[in-house]
Amino acid sequence: MPSLDPRRSQLVRGATPLLVLAVLRDRELYGYQIAQEIRDRSGGAFAPSEGSLYPTLHRLEADGALTAEWRDGDRGPRRRYYRITARGGSALAAHEQEWIQFSGAVGGVAFGRPSGG
Amino acid sequence: MAEQSHTDAYLERVRTELRLPPDLETDIVEEIRGHLADTTTALVDEGLDQERAEREALARLGAPDVMAERLRRAHQTRRRLFAAAGGGVWAAGTEGLYALIFGSLFLGVALVLAAVATLALSTVVHVDGRSFDTSFNTGFAGLVWAFAAERGGRAATLVVGARSRRCVGAVRWPIAAVGAGLLGWLVLGVIDLTLDWPAVVTTLAIPAGFALGALRAKDGQAPRWRAHRTWPLVLAVAGAIVGVSIVLAAVVPSAPAWQGGALAERDALYRFDRIGPDLDPSGPYPIASSSLSWVSGGPIFGSWTVDPAAIATVRDVRLELWRSIGPNGPIAADAVRPAATVPLEVVDGSADLTVNAPRYRDLSAFWLVVTGIDRAGQRVRMTDPDAVTAAFRGTLIDWFQASDTPDR
């Protein structure tokens, strides 16, 4: 499990709430699984900083975007599973829209492509 | 003692720096411990030895202080703080009300038991009703309020701590200061109360009780209070009341009490020269009170109907206010002259006047007597000296600004 390029980590940091909500859209996961899921979905290109993953999860929970529940593991210790809420679903949709606009704008500036608006 | 592992040391540092409610700290530490275990296992599977895998897992989480601070900020949001403040006010109100109801019932039962015990003991030891000053009731009621405030302060602190995700130690002083300040402002300068010294002391105990409750709150306590072991406490309080009554009866000299009989005897007892002039002690009196009223914190309004023939035989007719011990109690032993006198001007067979009696701090109960000087030069009573009570009503600031009666 190689460590990520610091520049990528910097880029990913602001998008951590979006990434967390996105991987929780369809199922419940606990913290380590969330980090792995993001890494797997990105093809190993990036993963959220582990130091910011838990503060992000707890912030989203405080904001009502996630709920959490402790469950006993099959073999290991009990885990805290996170589930997206209706408010989290709305926040995810908003984050996605912002990201599309932002990435389009960045592409426009960097590569001369017109922004998708 | 086994050497502490890197993981344990890291998590201990996180816990120390979190400064969140203990239950929440435990959950967070357990969650991070699970994450570290998963990461370490994965790194070992990739070929690292246990020691290096553990160090790498910790390095990925970053400095424990930074991690703890981020987690604390995630929990201690401003939205939660505002919601917690509202919850704290609600908790203080409901818990205070609950404690007030319970405290009143508790005190009522204790007083009944004390009364029964006093009655039973009165055949054995010297104790009578007069040793139980009516101001005790005010004091007891005030203590119930102070108790309710203490419960309210405690509940507010626990609820604010839990809802704002702060440990109780971080919120107890601000809540004690704000709550006691607010209650202090209310009881000192806003709320009109019937006041005597016990009421003043116990009213001041209300903000103090709130502060005490807030400062005594501890992490892990339940916000809702439950009355446990009530009956032993009721009996203890009833016993204390009986004990105090017996001690007071033994050490406090009783004021003279008129036990019935001729009004002339009562006059002698209370230092009126005589009923007069030349009246039948059973009445009717030349001056009769037809109406008497007073307003909260304000003056007394009185109206007297006067027999012109009788009044013609006296001069210097005046209303006298004699400070008494409690409502319907005897004139105070140290009252050597009226607390206040007001000339009574008779116009067309009646007299109306206004007396500013409640402004005297120690004039919580008094006798109203109309007197005049007869031809022999003696001041004689012209009315039935009914005991009339009035109370000092006002704020505590009014109380502290008022003066005592000049009758001593």
C-alpha cells in the first residue's frame, strides 16, 4: 500500500466529504472500509488522508449527513458503521454539482476547454 | 507493568487532547484503535514486520494532537452549542419545576410530621406554637426554591455539556456564572416578593443554589434527578424542625401574649394607658375602621368612621402602627413606641388617610390603633386594636435600600 503523492493528497483533501458521501451512497461501511473503497474506486490513485478521514466522518455525522452505529465484528473488534441520511443525500448532490462546476472551471483555465457551467 | 505499545501511547495522547465527554472519547479511541489494527494487519500482509507496520499505521493518521483537535472541532460545532444552550434552559426549567414540586411535597409532609411530633412532645418539654415564627415558613419555602435552583443548575450543566459535546468541566463555570447572574438579577431587581430577613436570605440562596448545582455537576451523571431515600430525609427534616422549635422555646424569651379576657387587660399588656374616654370596653368604639387596604409595595389606605360626640372629648387623634411578631402575633417586646404615627384628620364624621408603612424593612406585621389624648392628658385607645398584617413587598434592592422602624 504505497503512500500517495502529497500533491494529490492536497487535491483530495477538499473533496473528502464528497468522496465519503459517494462511497456511502449505496451501503454502510466503517472507517477503514471507507478509505479502502475510495482507494479502490480511484484505482489506487488517491485516498483521503487517514488523519482527516475520521474528523470528516464525525463532522458529517454532527451535521446530520451521516448516522453511525456500533456493530460487533465477525471476528475482530466491533466497528462503527456509517450510513448516509436524506440530508446527506442532498449534500452529496450539491457537492457533486459543485465539483462538476469546479473541475470544469479548472479545466477551462488549465487546458483552454470551455467550462461546462 | 507491561511496556505501553506505540498504539496505546498514541491513543492515550489522543484521548488526553480530545477534551470531550468521556463516553464520546471512549468511542472515538475505540474507533481509531480498530482502524489502526486493520491498517497494521494490511501492512503486515504486504510484508512489513509488526513493529514497522504499527509505526506506519500511526504515521498515516498523523500527529495525535492534530487528530484530536480536528475531532474535537468536528464535534464542538457552533450549531450544537446554540442547540445545547436552548436544551440547557429547558432542562433547568423542567428539572427545577420537578424539584420544586417534589420539594414542596417533601416539606409539607415534614412540617405535618413536625407539627404532630411537637404536639406530642408539648406535654413533656416546653415547646409551643409561638416559638415557630411564621417567617420560618418563608425560609422553608425559600429553601425549596434554592433546592430547585440547585437541581436546575446541575441539569443545565449536564445537558449543555452532553449536547455541545463538551466535558462538564469545560462548561460548569460559564453556566454557573451566567445562570447565577441571571437569577441574581431577577431576584435582586425585578421580582416583587414579600420580604423579611428569612425571605431575603433564602431568596439570595436561589442564584447561589443554581451556581452550586452547576459546579457540582460531574461527567457521567444523569441529567434527570430521581428522589431516592426520601422517607429518611423527610423524617430527618421533621426531626430538625422539632429540635429547632424546642431549642427556640428554651432560649428565646416569649413575648407576652394576650390569652383572651377583658380588653382592659390587653391594653395593660400592650402599654396602652386605657380605653377611653369613658367607653364600654366591649364597644362600640368611637372610631371604627370601615375599610383598610394596601397595595403591593405601596402604601396602606384606610378609612375610619368617627363618632363626632366621642371624638370631641379627645385631642391629637392619630393612627399608630405597632410592630408585631408575625401576623396576629403579639406586639414585639422591643417595640417601646409606635413604629409610625399618622395624624387622623376627621372631616364630616370620617377620616381617610394613607400610611406608607410597608416602606419599613422590619414592619412585616403590625397593629393599627387609633389613639387620642383625653382631658386628663392620657393617650387613650379609641378603636378595637385589631392585629392587621402587612408585608414588605418589593425587590431585594428595595429591601436593602429601606430603613428599619424607629420604634426601638
